[in-house]
Amino acid sequence: MTSTLTRPTPARHAPAPRMRRTGRRPRAATAGRLTYLFLLGFALFSAFPLYWSLVVASQDNSALGQVPPPVLLGGNLMENIERAFGTVPFLRALTNSFIVSASITVSVVLFSTLAGFAFAKLRFRGRNAMLLIIIGTMMVPTQLGIIPLYILMAKIQWTGTLYAVIAPSLVSAFGVFFMTQYLSEAVPNELLEAGRVDGCHTLRLFWHVVLPAARPAAAVLGMLTFMTAWNDFFWPLVVLTPEDPTVQVALSTLASGYIQDFSLSLTGTTIATVPLLVVFGLLGKHIIGGIMQGAVKG
Amino acid sequence: MSRSRLYRLDVHGSPYLYVAPFFVIFAIFGAFPLVYTAWVSLHEWNLLAEEHPFLGLANYTALFADPYFWNALRNTASIWVLSTVPQLVMALGLAHLLNRRLRAPTFWRMSALLPNITSVAAVAIIFGQLFGRDYGLVNWLLGVFGAGKIDWQAGTATSHIAISAMVIWRWTGYNALIYLAAMQAVNKDLYDSAELDGANSFQQLTKITVPAIRPTIIFTVIVSTIGGLQLLAEPLLFGGSSITGGSDRQFQTLSLYLYEVGFTRFDFGYAAASAWVMFGVIVLAAAGNYWLTSRLRRS
């Protein structure tokens, strides 16, 4: 846990290491045809189930019984989407998922940045112990507390409401750890000291110095949090009702009929996955950067 | 108050204010439920009942005598091995390829991560179709090669393979990116001299890369232990929302059993006990895997 995050852009464009590199042999083995072939195979392996889900979603359910099975898109997509929206409250589910994921994201990013600022840049008694506790809680399986959490929600009558899904995820140990790592590198101590000399109190320092510097990491944390919240399954399934679900709960309702209507349930998975695919297509590069920066540090 | 006292209050007091939101919310929705689980597990606790008589350790003794619990434990362990070992080995290989100088590296990395952004529920439903008995694509493919149809859900081994395939598909690329990040920190001179000594790419992977990124490998093993022992959506949706994990419980995992006990029988005391036992299993397995992976280093 000792190493820290690198600042993405400045480090990459720093001229010094690049100059040192010149005159050396190539840094990494160059990829040959076989490498690309393997990678292409893996890319197809990654993409195929999603493509297949779209194929099934665009077919009539009976078309699946054909030999050979259909491999191209059919013409029934709109009809299936209509059916899916008629079978489960999908519009409601999409709205709910959006509300849940957005609230959790805003809260996690804000509180993680605040706490990360304190842990990375401020000295106070108990700091190391608290940070250790936070890292420790990352290892505790989430399902351990699910029974009492339900009892608690039943007692305060939050079962069946979005509060029950949002509240437990408002803070994230991973988020605090991630922002602590990032901010300890990204904010120069001299800048904070200069601010102090000018009479800034810490909250102003946070607002004017730390927040702007935290923006790249906050964006990455926000995206990871949003995706995790959007995809969360067990707890929403337990605490929400099929009438007022999140997308994942609606999916499980779609898939749970006595006779499995695959063109219907895979239409559901397609609808549920498209918003994430859009986000991933636009910001995937940063998401990958975030995972690669955040995860090695174990 | 004087300016300097205000200043000192700000410097010494404000950090606590900044970390407070985390600890307050975590205390209510994270720490309290954990501790309370232990308390609930010592009682006969039905959600609807007013009284919760104290039972002592009876829930735990009942659990250890419960064949369904042992069945779920076996299934969980089997699915964990079937999914984690191939997944991490494949991730290593993929990372090794991604670590070469590539054209369009971001494209290849994104394609590796694509499965991971798909929700578990979606993955389970899609693979439920792929591994379907009658119209499943896998069975059709087997048919092309002359093999007979397999009823993937019906058998213990076959259902475990199908569920493992979901986990492998969703997590291989993610782990590859984590390995890749670690590999990029390995000193490239090591590879240069290995190449001069005539080591091929595979030897470089096993002799240089794997030893160098061992801490990361241990980390991924631990993380996949914690995650893999909590599988719920995959077996649940594979069986078409069958809470028993198949007609003979052939693919009911520990989490699924916890769900069954807690939220169909509403026997919260018993479910809380199984949650704690599950936690114990995870800690033991994580520690065991840590021990195993660190021993590999020396051999």
C-alpha cells in the first residue's frame, strides 16, 4: 500500500524520461501477426455474447429454434422492446437506476475527495489508524451484513424505496483509498502552505486548490462508481419490489418466467447494457486508466 | 476568539470533519449490520415475529448438520476453482500480449474490459441462453462437431462449467488490465538480456514477468476469492430465478442458500449464522490462497 498514483497527463508528457530512453533498444517486444490474431480472437470472445444478445433481441422467439441458428439481426427488435416495456416497468426501472446511480456517484465522489484530502494532506491524531480501518473494510464481503441491513430498513420503513438502495452506498472505502492515493501526489504541499500563509482556511483550500486538482481522478472514480451502482444486483433484488425496481431487478423478473422467453429477456439485457456501452464508448479510455492506476497498488 | 485560535481549531479540528461523513455513514450501514449479524445469529429470528428467543449457538450447530449447507459449500468451492484458475491464467497470457508494442492499444484494452461493464444479471441471462438445452448456441456448436446435446443445467459438473464460463468471461479482461499495469512497471532491461540469452516469449513470461508481478497475482487471487465465494446472480438467473440452484440443488451456492433461508423462509437467525460461517470460509480461503501463492514464489 505504499506506492501512490501517478498523475496521468503531466507524467506522460514529462520530457526527461523520454530523453533518457533514446538510444536504447525498443522498450517492449513489438507485436507480430500472431499476437494480433490472438488479440482479435479475444476481442471476438469479449464482444460475441453482447452481439448475440442483440441478435436474439431482434428475432422472433421461434426463430431461435432454427437450425442453424440466426446469426444476423432480425426485424423484431422494436416489437420486442415494446413487449419488454409492457411486461416489466422498464421505464420506471431505467429512471430508478439512473436516480440511484447518480446520487451514489455524486455522494461517493464528494465524500471520498473530502476524506482523501484529509488523509493525504492534513495531519491529525488517529490518521493512520483510520486509514487502515478503511482499507480493512474493503476486504469485508458485502453479503455479510445483508440480513441486519434488511431488518434496519424494515424498521425505518425504507424497504421498497430507493433510499434503501442509495443509503448504504453513499460512501465507499475504495473511493477514499483511491482519492487519498491520488491527492497525495497531485497536490503539491507548497501550494497548500502558500494558501495557508495567505490566510485561507482549509475548506477554502479544499475548494480552490484540491478540488480542481482532483478532477481527473474524481472523473474516473465517478465512472467506476456509476457502473458499480448501475450493475448492483443482490441488495436491490432483496429490498426492492418488482413493481418499483432498478434495471437489474427488472431483468431478473424478465428472466424468471416459467417458460423462458429468450427474445424477451435478451431484449431486456440489451436495453440494460446500452447505457453503459455508450458511457464506455465515450470514456472507456479513462475507465481503463483508472482501473490500471487504482488496482496495482495492493 | 482570536485569529490564531481559530486557525488552530481549523488545522486540528477540520480533518475530523472531512472524514466524518465516511465514518458516520459507514457506521450506520456498514459496521452496525456486521456486528448485528452476530447478535441476530444467536436468536430464533423471524422477520414477522415479535419475539426473538435466544438460542445460543443452536443456529450454528444446526447449520453444520445441514446437508444443504455442505452441498452449497461444495458447489461454491467447485465453481470457484473452475472459474478462477482458467480466468487468471488466461488473464496473464492476455496481459502478456497487451504488454507488447501494439497499434491501437486502447482499442485492445477496451475490448478486454467490455465484458466487465456488462452487469452480472445480463451476463447470467445471456449465458443462460448460450447454455440452453434446446436452443442454446453451445449445444448447436457441439452438434456441428457431432456431439450430442448436453442438458447443462441438469448435471452438477455441467452446470458448474456453465456458471464458471460466465465468471471467466466477465473477469478475465479486468484481471488482464491489472496484470498489465503491474507488467509495465517491470524493468525492461530484464527482457532485453533474457532475449540476448535466447529466452522465448513464454519463458520470459514465466521466468521474468510472473516472479516480478507476484504481489499483484496474490492480490488478484485474494480478490477473486472474496468475489468468487459470493456468487449469487449467476446461479440464480442461470436457473431462471430458481432459488434452490437447480432441481437437485446441483448449483446452489452459499450466497444463494443464504438468500433462500433469509428471504424465502425469512429465518433471519439461521441466515445470519450462515452469513458468518460464509465470512469464515472466505477468510480461511483467502488466507489459504495467500499462503499457497506466496509459497509458489520459492519453488
